Amino acid sequence: MEVKKGYTAKAKFLLVSPSKIRPIADTIRLKPYTEAMAILESTPKKGAGLIKKVIQSAAANALYQNNKLDEDSLFIKQLLIDEGPRLKRVWPRARGRRDILLKRMSHISVVVDEIGNMGE
């Protein structure tokens, strides 16, 4: 039987580049849940709102599965920003030529856990 390693949530195929989300993720990784939510609320970027939704979902999963927990006892154990597929669009150029416009997608994976399990 596997040992439970936290509470997870994922968001896939988000239409925002991973390079735009990763700096936001780096600021809140391994922080307490309440502090991370305060940082995300004050960050005026699209990626901050997307990460915030996924973290809230992971916290809701934790509180639903374990009634003894509260939001103050959670921290962000793992936050991964992976690259998804790319949409290829044509961008017309001079003399009948074209360029390929790549619209990049991201996958966000979050694991939250109790602060008591921070060393594991």
C-alpha cells in the first residue's frame, strides 16, 4: 500500500505560455497556503489567477478528504508547470509567405500537504 503524499489538483491545456507562469510559481513554492494565496491575489498577471484556482482546488481536496485539517495547516509541497501541446497558427507575411505562430499551452500540477509533513 502506498503512503499518502499530499493532496493534488491539476489543470491541463491552459492557453498561457509556461515561461510566463514559472516565475510566479517560483515565488510561492514551499510557502504556507494562506501566504501563497495573499501573494497570488496581489499579483496582476493572468498566470497568477490560474495558479490560484488550482491551489484552491488542491486545498479543497485536502479539506474534503481530511476533516481534521484547516487552511492554516496547509503548505504548497509541490508546484509543477509543464509544457502542453502547441497550437500552430499561420501568420501572413510579405510576398505571399507565412510564418508559424505557436500558441503555447501549460499544465499546472499542485500538491498541498500538512505543515507537520514539511520535511518529507
